[in-house]
Amino acid sequence: MADATSILNVSPVIPVVTIDDPASAVPVAQALVDGGIRIIELTLRTESALESLKLIAAEVPDMMLGAGTVLTPGQADAAAAAGARFLVSPGVTPSLLRHLVGMDLPVLPGVATVGEAMAVLEEGLSAMKFFPAGPAGGPDYLAAIGAPIPAVQFCPTGGISLKTAPDYLQLANVSCVGGSWLTPGDAVEGQDWPRITVLAGEAAGLAVSRSYSVRALPSGVSSGDSSDAS
């Protein structure tokens, strides 16, 4: 059950969200759902992240809840116990990869090179996070490695925006992208949930344009702008 291929097909965008105050967790998740995005990667970057996971798991059942920035086996176990339905790591060590593969839920290991992708593929996982997407080479790099490792499907994350997401989504080895632009910090702090719903709706709309895409990289495509978390 460790392979996360099915997770990559839930939405064209997986919001990457860091929540400082657990009181904002449920409103953020519900705002995303209201905009048509029913998946979230909640990063384990704060001391209260596990509490936020528990709240979303209990109160927003329509949300496919994932935990991101998983760095250790202990964090993976704690996130699963808190209600995460899938796990995401920015990278993997041999010990973390072994632990993730043995878990009874989908996992999305982070990779940045062909060698790292091959190591994950050897463990039976074909769905991976490509991070940090922009600095690591962007759409050009992913297009170039598609031929030698065609079995891998990626979720690029890092340096992607609504404007540049289509550059990735048109690629045959990209199923979705990750991005933090759907939940800007000022919107969360200001409790501007309608703004998040609008941003989620725009992101959900990428599925329509993607369905008509050739999914091959045109010449001259660059990696794009904006930034997001992992």
C-alpha cells in the first residue's frame, strides 16, 4: 500500500500548508474543499502540527489528509497515528525509506536526482515528490529524465505558482504539482477563508486545461516563479 500513485491523481495541485495555530486548521481545510481541492499536505514544521492533523482528520472528512516534511521514522508513525492518510518527505535516507515502504499507507518520497529516483524505484515505489522543483531543474529536467525512467510519476514542488504549474502538468511524467500559493500566510493569519477558496478554485481549474494538454515539453519552457514549502 506504500505506493502513492493514486494520491497523485486526486487533484492537479496538492496544497502544501504550514499552520502555526491549530485553530486555523479546520477553516483552512474547509476553505480548500469549498474551492474544489480535496487534498492537503500539512507540513510537520510546527510543534502543533500533529494537533492540526488530528483536528482536520476529525472535522473535515472529505479532505484527503497528508503529512509533509516527514524527516524521521518517528515522525512518520506519529503523523499516521494523528490521522494522516498519506505521507510526504522532502528527501529520503536509507533508513527512512525502508520505514516508509513498510507502512500501511501511501508514501511520497522526495527526490531531486535520477540516482535518488532509481533508489526509490528499487523499493517498489513509482510515485515521488520532485523537490525543490525550480532549483533542481524545473520542467526541462523532468522532461529529460522521462525517457530513462519512464515508470516514475512525479509531483514537483518548490518554486511553482498558478502561472507556472501548466509547464509541469503538460509533462507525461508529472501527475500533479505541489504548491503553497493556495494558502498565503497573510490570508491564514487574517482568517480570509473566502480568499483561500477562490485560490483553490483557480487551482482546481487546472484540471480542465490539463485534460487538453499534449503533455510534452515545448521548446523554450522555463521553470517559472513564486515559491512554496515542502
